Amino acid sequence: MPVTLNVNGQRHALDVDPETPLLWVLREDVGLTGTKYGCGVAQCGACTVHLDGETLRSCSMPCGQAQGRQVTTIEGLSSRAAKAVQKAWVELDVVQCGYCQSGQIMSATALLEKNNRPTDADIDAAMAGNICRCATYQRIRAAIHAAAAQI
């Protein structure tokens, strides 16, 4: 059954089951592997994408529900907030193993696109559910504040 997705501004007509999790369609059928599989139950945040500008755990959403909506992956981030987040991530050396970072960056960008002067509490709320096994949470928070200062 065909599913048509708008991913990073490009239309993709795909021959996939509409119940297939969006994560797998993005990775296997669209070829965008920046979105990671972590837990498969929407608890770790590694699979975070934006759906119409809101964060979404793509491992738990059937791709058919994304039809007619805008999906943005880490590969498609291009806003001023996204560029500031990516720059801060590099400058503050946030990444250790890096596996969770695309989900972290997606959540941080979504936060700054809505609130470019977040408090620590705002950051904690927006980043809740994005798990980092390397525990770089303090650097993540510092990078979000640094990015906010650049917007």
C-alpha cells in the first residue's frame, strides 16, 4: 500500500505498510540514517524527529499517520536555531559516544524555536526523555544556553 511522506521538504512515494514505524521507513526506505533506533518504545529519544515542528518519537508512530504532514530529520535541520545548536554542540564538545545526539539536537532545536531564552527548568522539561548513556547532561544544558545566546 503506498504511503507518501514529505521528509525534509522532499516528497517520497513509498510502497510500505502504513503501520510500519516511521523510524524504519526513514532509515530503510528514505535512506536517512541520522535518526537512531534506541529502545523501540519511545522512551529514550534517540529516534526523535519533528512532525509539523513538534518533537516526535518516530519508533512508535505508524508512518501512515505522517502522510500530509511535514517530517524533519536531523539531516533536514536548517533553521537559525538548529545552526546555533549544532555550533554550540561542537564548541562545547557535548558528544561522547554520539549515539543519542541526533535526538538530543532535535529536541533542543524544537525548544529554541519556541523559546529562545529558556531557563534550566525549561530545558529540563524539553529534554526529558532524551537519555544519554554517557551522561553529558550538563554539557547539553550548557550548549542549549550557548545556542540561545546566539539566536
